[in-house]
Amino acid sequence: MNTTRLLLLLGFVCLAFSAHAQIVYKTDWKSEATQVVYVTDMPAEADVIVFRTEWKSDATTDSGKWFFTEWKNEADVIVYFTEWRSEANLVICYTDDQYEAGKRK
């Protein structure tokens, strides 16, 4: 594979992970996660305000509405929840109001 194709492929992979897809699988293994997530109770500290939806169809890109699947192969993102903020690359805060969900500016 030549360098141009490799760089193009890496660009697409990075773009896919930055899209923050919303079908999520929770893993118990940090090594298989695509995102290491810390949960805070303070919305002002969060990168994303998350509403847990019961319907996969509600979980659209960048909506903040996450559908947790039981099947790793149908997930867009595999997350590992950490107890340590310094270990996380994404900080979230859960909400009970779907209209509060989304990325913080």
C-alpha cells in the first residue's frame, strides 16, 4: 500500500471516531475500547451531555442520545468506563431530559 492510500485510510478512520456515533457497547476491558469514558455529575465539566435512549433509531450522530447495545458487532463505539478522570479521553454527564443531550461548546 502506498503512502498516499495509507494516509487517506488513516484520515477516514480518524473522521469516523470523531463523528461520535451513538450506538454504544460497554466493555469491561480498556484495551478493546475506542473511548475511555469518565462520568461526572457536573454538566459544566462534561464534553458531552448524554441521554440514554431505549430506541436505536433515536441514537443519531452527535445528538448526545446513546443507545447501549448488547452486541459489540453492531456498535459504532466501544466504551470503557473508568473511575479516574485523568485516564479518560471523554467526559460525560447523564441527563434525564433528552433535550439537554448533545456536545457542549
